[in-house]
Amino acid sequence: MHHALRFSRAALLKRGLPVLAVLVGFAPLASTSFAEAPAPAPASKVAVQRGTSTALRFSEPVAAEVTFEQLKRMLPPPPIVVGFDVDDTLVFSEPAFTPLQREYPAEVIRPKNLAALTPEQKAKYHEFWNRLNNEYDDRSVPKRIGKKLLDLHLQRGDVIYIISKRQSSVPENDLPTRRLERFFGITLKNPVVQTELKDKTPFIVEHHIQYYYGDADTDVTAALAAGATPIRVKRSSESYSADKVHNGWYDEIVLAGSDW
């Protein structure tokens, strides 16, 4: 039996998600409007069964994975507005995060409530993100699928926004944008958006993004909540990220071979 949080196929089709296109035909994807049903509960809300310590089981994915070539045929005529996550979507950033994270308490660099940190903790918080954004991120490795997807949408003339959940450097600078341009040999018309660890949903809505690429469950649920079509880029098994991913659980498109 599917868990109550799982979307029915009818509900997904109502949102304009291309479940049948994935399974039977590769027709162009239909974009969604922004006046949609309430946001789905994110996967992080799925906790444990009452009275037990066993996590609720996710059902098997329904949507088949698609190749890059199949995705190209499924996209509607340009121009469209697309968005990208950064870490584990465009770049493999484990070489940047892992060494630096060892120097800071997890509750300081990813606090549940930034306002509750002491002045000393806030200083360490900003020190971590400044060092990551300004220095350590040069160690990140651009993913092959990131290059292919960016080149595809640039060649099509689509509008591209890159939205990361990272905290910005203080003072803010354009290094994240310039670094991605250097990594991928491209020019971005829009600077990288960093949401300061906040939910991406309002940022996806603000930029009228129709299709959002991301690796995390929260990327998928943010896209759904914003009325956009999520496209899952698979996370490397060597990722620094501790949160689990459930590829295909929301019947989103999952790109085959996109780990790297």
C-alpha cells in the first residue's frame, strides 16, 4: 500500500507532470501554472510509525528513468524557464564540503534557528560559508550531466536560473556565478541565487521557473509546491550530503546515468 503522502497518478497528471510521457510516448512535457494545489508534504516529514523506531517504507518508484536524449525530445519548444540546483546536481561538491565541515559543529553551520545562535556561533557560521563559497568550492568537480544540461538549454535559448540553498558570503560577491561559468565554459545571464538555507519554493515561483533540476527530495517537493515540473538528477553515492534521496518516489522524471 502506498503511504498517504504519495501522490496519485491522477493528481500528478493534473499538475501537468509527464508520467505518461515517460512511460509510453515521450511527448513534449506540459508546463504547469503557478495556481496549483497546496504544496505536498516534503519527504522529511515522513518520520516513524507510532510506537516503533522503524521508519516508514517508501514504495518503489513508478516512473521509468529517461536518458538525456529522451529528455531532449520531451522538452517543449523553446524558450522555457529552467532552474538548477548546484550541489550534487551541477557539481560534485564533496571535496569542498567534507574537509571544511570537520572543523565546525554541524549545529552551527546548519542551524535549525539561526537567530538562536550566540554571537560567537554566528561568527563561526558565517566563517564556514565564507570559506566554502570563496575558497573551498574551487575543489568541487563539475558533473558531466551538468555540462550537458546547461549546454542544451543555452543552445535552445532558454532562460536559466541557478538556485542554491547555500548561505551567501558576507559581504556578498559574484564568485559563485563566476566559478560556475569557469567550470562549464559558459556565460550566465542571471547570477546564482542563494536562499540562505531557506526553502526554494518562493524563489522558484518568483522567477517563474517551469522545470527545476535537482538531486534532493526537497528540490522535487519545492518544484511541485511552486507549480514547476521537477527533473531529478541523481546524486553520487559519494556525496557529502547525509539526507536520503528517494528517486522517482514522486513520479518525477529521473535522468538515467546522471550521477556524474
